[in-house]
Amino acid sequence: MRSKTFKKFAAVLIAIGTVSGGFAQVAVKPVAAPPALLSALKSKDAAARRDAANRLGGMRAREAVRPLIEALLDKDAGVREAAAFALGQIADRRANEPLLTALSDKDEEVRATIVFSLGMLGERKSIKVLSNLLDDGSAAVRSSATVGLGLMQDDDAVDEIIDILDDPSIDVRYDAVWALAQIGEPDALDHLKAVLVNLDLVKVDDAALEGLRQAVQNSMEILQAKSELRSTRKRRANAPSQPAGGSGKVSYSMELHPAKVVQSVQPAPTERAVKARIRGTVGIRVLIAADGRAVRAYVTRRLGYGLDQRAVEAAMQYKFDPAMQAGLPQTTWMDLEIRY
């Protein structure tokens, strides 16, 4: 049975409507890149270069795009990975071609991050590349490709993503479940139900199994809410128009009432994060639409090992009461912390 909070969220969707289109990041006011961080990208110390790239990405400093593109060729894999991640957060189109070129990197973690960043950029011409990577030999790369296609809400990828619901990697399965909900194809619901029925056959530890179970349930709820919304819209389109009722004046305060979290989602850690015993907090900034949905998200503080990607996935599934001003829902940004 669905929770009361989710039913409330579904009612908000039906009453107000949804924002269409893919995930591609929205423009924000440019942030000046601190000269000290730009200089640190040239440091002799790899750790300093890596930290600078991560910090520039967290602040989405567009002035850093060219230096970060150059850092994709750094001799240190950690620096290349941080630069690739930062470019995905800044989401400047100039980074798309350099990231595609950098896919030849020999380091698995670097390649996985590049693929995720291509999804964050949301350039449609990258879709075919991401689709081809669903068969990559690296589970981390397959996961990132799956998430990227979900971020871009690529309808043509649904069948391919359904096919990897039984991938050998539990991480790939988890991300496939999430991506199907983001794309919103109604036929995917039956496939998710099948996953839920067959969960006991999955050979993983109890914690990972429960994480996958929760991911399936979350995605099923999202798909059901979208299906209800489509049905309601169809009924309204066919119904005769009704005269507006009431003529009394209502006065509203001009004070902005901030958005509130109605329901949070705790993401499961990735297999490689568990193996490395990585724990901590990922900082997320999320754009909340006037209908209470999270429609954009990016990372302000990261942990690596695929946990940042998982945090973005979780934030996109949060339920909110939107910000209100003068009696009208507003689109606003909110900062979240997602702990592992």
C-alpha cells in the first residue's frame, strides 16, 4: 500500500501538472572561479589538483571549464576523474566533445565518471554513445550509462534498460530500476513487478537486496503516479468546461515560504563503496518545481565511488511541498545532505 505522503505527492501532480523534458542542467548565475583554485589545477601536488577540480565543480564555476578540460589529460587518474566530474556539474556544452574523446581513458573509474557527466550535460547526441556502453565490460560504466539515459529520459532506451534488469551487477540493476522510473514508460511497470517477485533469487547480501527492493518500490510508485496523471489529464481534456466559481477576494502574504521535504529517499551504497568502506555525506543542490517535484540536481560536495551519482538519483526521487508566495507555488533551489 502506498504511503500517505506519496498519495499527497500524486495529488499535487494531478492538480498542478508536470514539467516535461529531460534532465539537462539549467543555467545558473555564473560563479567567478577563485584564482587560487585555478592556480591549484597546475600544482605539482596531485592531491591539490584533485581537490581544486572538485571544489570548482561544486561551485559550478564556468570560468574553470577550459582548465578542467585540459585536466582531462592529467597524468594522475584521480585528477582526471575529478575534472570529468566537475565538468558534468558545471554542465557547459563546451565540455561535451572533450568528454567523449576522453572515453578512451584506461582507468575504469575515470570512464564511469565521464559517462555520468555526459548524462548530466544532457546533450542528445551523446545518447547513442551511452546506449552502446550498456554492454561495456565494466559494471561501473554500465551503471553510469544507465543513469545517463535516465537523466535524459530517453524513451528509445527503455527496452535496452529492461534487458539489464537481470545484469550480473546489483549496481546496474539498481540503476536500471531508477532509470525506468525517470523515463516514465508505462510498460516498464510490469517488468518492475517481475523484479520484485523474483528478488529472493538474487544472490547478494541482505543489505544490498533490501536496497534493491526499496528502489523497485520507489520506482513503481513513481510510474503509478505518472500513469494516474496521464489518465486524469485525458479525462479533463474530454470533460466539458466548468464556469469558475467564487468571486470573493483572497489576500496572500508576499512572504516566500520555503519548500519543505515531504518524503526523503535513502540511496543504497554502491558495491565498490562498500568494499572500500567509504562513509560520509554528499551535498546536493536540487531544483524544486512548482508542482513539488525535484527536476534538477547537482553535487556540491562529493564522496566518489559512485556515491555522488546515487545521491543525485535519490534527490530526484524526493517529494516536496513547493515554496509558496502570494498563494502561488514557486520554483526554488534547496540544499540537501545525503548520508551514507
